[in-house]
Amino acid sequence: MNETEQKVNTGAAEDDVVAAFEREHATDGAWQPPTPPKRGKLSKTARAVVIGCITFNVLMMAVIAAIVAVKLGRTNADEPPTSEVSIDEHEGEIYIEDDVLGGMWLPKSENLKKSSLNANKFHESNGIITYDGAALGIDVSEFQTVTDWNAVKQAGVDFVMVRVGRRGYETGLIVEDTDYRRNIEGAQEAGLDVGVYFFSQAVTTNEAREEARFVLDCIKDYEISYPVVFDWESTEKAEARTFEMKNDQLNTIAHAFVDTIEEAGYHPMLYFYKYLGYKQYVLDEFADCDFWLSEPADRPTFYYETAMWQYAVDGEIPGVEGAVDLDICFKPYT
């Protein structure tokens, strides 16, 4: 190659280089990275393997999700309701606000009636409370001295509840009331209706039946038109045989007494104060038995219906020396 041809060839080569550089940077004057080489495509076999793996994984995840959902469903079915479902812890109970005992929840009764006494039918005069259509009475024992039963009758008294005996709270012995015969006979001669009661300290059903039989023997010769009453009262004395008596035991004992009285053809009755009636007796079990409430007050406040109400323990009645218990009977027994 001669010199002229070399120059021509050299110039052509330089022109080619410059042209190539300009083509490389022709976009915006900035350097652009070289375009990477194209990669080769997967074969059909490789693509099939990849798609199969992906499909298998998707199916396995779906199966696992289904199994978890079934297990969670079974677990939730066995669990109690969530907090969205409220549970009433006092279902089947009633709330009572008592002026002495305060608020309390009591089982709803299917057998007892709520008290329906009308406050407008109560009247008071000279310490004597009466109720329209009801009978006025007194209850007596050897601790009261009745000097004139006719004067008692003329004072407006209609009936008398006579104690026939008691069981000693320490000895457990049954003791006859020394005045019960005189009180029954004197009241009946004056034209008063008579009922009787026994002060119990029984601790077994046998003792309760023994007390009932004692009462029945005492009254067999008299016309008793008013109830025969089981008067069990608790005592705070530790030496008392009934100290801390269990409620179920008390209810069983009371049943033994009133059932024996009812079988003999008399009207059985339970005597109680409010705490005993609300907290210790299961009164719903005594629906066939009448109640005698002891609540010294201007008005009875016991929730359930009672046949008789002892409203004073320091009353004054002509013909009776000293204080005497006063009662109203809302139920007609004669």
C-alpha cells in the first residue's frame, strides 16, 4: 500500500470512528450506557416445569387455608358466646329494695303472690292500726296478764293468738305455757276467735313432729278457728342448740311441723320476721301455708302476701295489764 492510500484509508477510519461516537451520543448529548445483549428464551420444557411448580404451590396454599378454616370453625362452635352476647347473671330473680335489709336479689316465685295491700285502707287511732275489712287481734302468753277478756272484746279486738308452749333453747325440753288454757277459755267465752302458736327450737324433723303432736294434744278440746303457728326464731347466743342453724335444715324442720298440723285438719302458718322470711326460709316451698309477718312499723313492707301482720310489741289494750302484741289478719278464717 502506498502513502496516499494509507492516508486515504486512515482518514476513512477516523471518519468512521467519529461517526460511530456521534451516533452513540446523538440522543441528548449525554452518554448512554450500552444496550445489554438480549438473553436467550427458555425452552418449552423449562417453561412447563416452572408453570407446574407455581400451580402446585398455589394449590397447596389453598388446601392449607381450607383446613385452617374448618378447624377454626369447629373451635368457635365449642366456645361460649362472645362478649357481644350479654349474659344476665340475675336471670330468674327479682330485685327488692328493703328499708332495713337493703337491696337484695331473690328467686322469682311461681307460687307466691306479691303483696297487694292498699295503703289507703290503713287507719290509725290512739296507737291502734286497722285495715278495711281486716280483723284486729292480739297474741298472748304467760308473760301477759289479761284481767278482762270482755274489755278486750269491747276495745275492738276480734281474735287472739295464744301460745301453748315452747322448747327450751338450751335444754331442748318442751314446756307447756302455764296460762294457755286460761287464755283460750277466757277469749272464747268473750266471743273472740282463737288461734295458737308454739315457740320452736327444734333441730331435727323428729323434734318438729314432737312439737306438732304436743300442740295438737293441747288444743284437742277447744274450737280453734284461726291458724296453728310454727314460731321458730334464731338466737345469737352461742349456747343455744339452734345457734347457726343451716337454712336447708330449718326448712326441712318447718315442713315436718306444718305438714303434721295440716294432716290433723288445722290451718298451718309460719311466723317470721323479714330477715327470716327473705334469707332463711324458702317460702316458695310453703305456698300452701299462710304467713304471719312480724314487722313493728306503720305499714307492712314485706314483698310477698301475708295473711297476718304483727305490727307492735308494745301495744296497749283495755283489759290487758302492761304491753301486748298487736296484730292484723287480712285473711278471713271465719
